Amino acid sequence: MRAALVIATLLSTSLLAQTPAQPDWAKVDEETLKHFLAIVKMDTTDPPGGEKPVVDYIKQILEAEGIAVQTFALEPHRPNLVARIKGSGKQRPLLLMGHSDTVNVDPKKWIHPPFGGVRDGGYIYGRGTVDDKDNVIANVMTMLMLKRTGVKLDRDVILLIEAGEEGTSRLGIQFMANQHFAEIDAEFCYAEGGGVTRQNGEAKYARVQTVEKIPRAITVTSKGVAGHGSVPLESNALAHLGEAVGAIAAWTPPMRINETTAAYFKRLATVSTPEEAARYRALLNPDPKISGPADAYLRKNEPSHWSMLRTSLSPTMITGGYRTNVIPSEGTANIDTRLAPDEDPAKFLELVKQVVNDPQVEVSYGARDTRPPTPTAKLDSEAFKAIESNITKHYKSITLPTMSTGATDMAFLRQKGMQCYGIGPALDIEDGPKGFGAHSDQERILESELYRFVRFTWDAVVDVARAK
Ligand SMILES: [Zn+2]
């Protein structure tokens, strides 16, 4: 107890220093590698989910350095971990988030075993290396360094390692946000969902996720008269369904540009070829004669950018009929719908009905595990500025505020008013098509980029949290 007091006194003396003490980076790299490999080797695929080994491991590292850890679990083998480094309380906390589960693997397809943590040619291979054990370890290392250096803080820094991000968020972020929010409540949050894009080995731009689309499902149901297949009927439910699905897929929903996407295309233009730049700028022109051709080009050639401009609709499932000689009375289709953040869902559904324009076909929102509509994180906040200035410092690249077309756990926190920013390490743009990306059969990260991401995270945290 006395020893603890002496240490505490020594620490509080060092806290008075103006510039925060810098960690011993060579040692940090070594430790980063050790902890990263340890958790990559743990199979936490979801389903079935079993994040406890990762949580136990991190708990032991943090507690060994005197950082108190709490765990919260709806199911005992799927816990969430929370730890906190206290600040003066002058400002509200900063939350660091990473998920411990991963998607599944098909082990036969992996050249290096998915849970081998194999190092080869400067890379570390394994499921979770870029989704999301990279963010987990960068955050854990930051907590350790905050404790060791004793940087004086104006805000608490909270670590949340959440379970179940890959499809069972009721055990993870939803459980924490709904039942233990006081433990993670913060002004700002850093989580996965962004990252730096390298081309030819150079950082080209960094995406920081500030908002995401809202996932919904639209169900299209077509009803007609049942009959013998030998007698074609104009009311054939499947024929009407086919036309409805075709019309939905061919439709271009109205463009909706928000603060994030406007900044994204404007800034992207500054690091693009002249033709690309002209197109990205044209998109922002209110005259549809100018924006239209650029929009049409994206639809064909840059579908993820096209999706960022509007609510999107993708037919993903069609069911109907049970034998060749029976005209069925019903058929249904599921349309994966990603609403633009400012879309009015009811009005949008009316537009889809007009596109289908068939009294035999019903269009409605179906049930799915949805994420809530969320406000956009601010682009002029202290947290965004800290991220941007450290992207410049560590990657010498431009920052693009980004809207994800997919959904993340941040939605549940943004809904409660938290300003959340998605960040991530640098990945090669060439890696995706070669099959090395997140969720791929050869997920990998450059070891040097893991270390750079830890340095970046550290600076982006200290700049926001330290005493000013
Ligand atoms: Zn993830």
C-alpha cells in the first residue's frame, strides 16, 4: 500500500511536465508484436463466438500494470472488457473501441493457417489482422503507455473491447450501450471503420468514418392467380415480381449529398487524376446536366462511390414457386436497402412503390437486425482535428471524412450523441483485388504499418485527452 502511494506521488510529480513523456518506441514495437500475435492466434470466429480468451489475455496485461479492468457479459464465454485511465474530469471522456470477434474462415483456402499468426515477407497473416485485432492492440498499447508515462489528462480515456461485432451485437455494443452506458459514456470515440489507403507503397489518402448509412430491408411481394403451367396467365406472380425487381435495380434514387460526402469528393479530387477530379467536382454541381454524366459514370465504374451518393437498393434474395408445372400464387424478393442518413424512410418507400407501379406487387419494409439512424460526427471537433493533424504527421496524406455504405457498432453510440470516428492502419489498395483484405481468405497486415498505427493512435489520443 505504502509502495503504491510512493509510486502514485512520483507519478503525479511527473504529471506536471508540460510535454507528455514519449514511450520507448523500440520496446513498444516488440510488445505490440507479441500481444498482436497472441490474440491473432486465438480463434474468436463469430459464429459461434468465443471472445473470452482475448479478454482474459488483455485483462491480465492491463492488470499487471495496475490498470483496473471490468468485464460485462450476457453470455459467460462472450465478455466485453472495459478499462479506464482517469483524467482530471475537466472534459468528458474519450472512448477507444475495438472488437475481439472475427468473421469465419474456410481453412482450406488459407495458404498460411488463419490462426497461425505467421510472419512472412513483412506481413502478419491471420483472421482478424485488419478486422479488428489491429485496433484492439493499438488501443491496448495506448492504455499501457498512458499508464506508464503518466501523461496528465483532462479527460478519462476508456477502453472498450466489445464482443459480437460481426453479427451478434446484442451481446456486445447493444448490451453495453443499453445496460452499461455509464461505463463507456464519452464525448468522443475512436473505432474501426476508417484507414489509410496506400498506392505503390505510398499513403494516398486516409478515410475517417464520420457517418454511416442505415441498413434496412425492403420486401417485395407479388400475388397472382395460381394455375397450370401449360396455360400462361397475365397475372403470373413471378413475372410481375421479376419486372418489379428489375425496375428497382435499374432505378437511380435521387442524389443526397451531406457534409461528409461533399467534403469527401471535394478532397478526393485533390489527389486524383485530372479526369477523375473533374468528375468528382461535377458531382457537387447543383445542375443535373453537369452532375448527371459523372453520376452515371460512377454507377458503372465506381459502384461504392455511387452508393455513397444516395440510398441504395440491391436485390439479394428471390423466392417463389415449387414445381415446374404450377404457376404459384406468390413470390417474394428481398432488397438490401441502405438509407442515406437524412432520408425519410416512409417517403422513400413511396418512391419505390412508384417505381414498381404495379397493383399486384406490394412493397414494404421487412424485419432485420437494424442499426439506428445516427447523426454525423462533427468535422470541426477537437477529435477530428487531432486525427487529421496526426494523419498529416504520420502518413503525410490528406484526410477524407467518409460515409460508410456498410454499418458499424458506432451507430449505437452516435445515436446517444457520442462523436465517433472510424480509423485504421494503412493498407495497400492493390491488396483487395488480390484477395488479402478484411474478411478475405488471406487477411494480412504489414508489420511496419501495425507499428505506425500504434504511434498514430497514441498521438491522436494524447492530443485530445492530455491536460492543456
Ligand atoms: Zn470489424
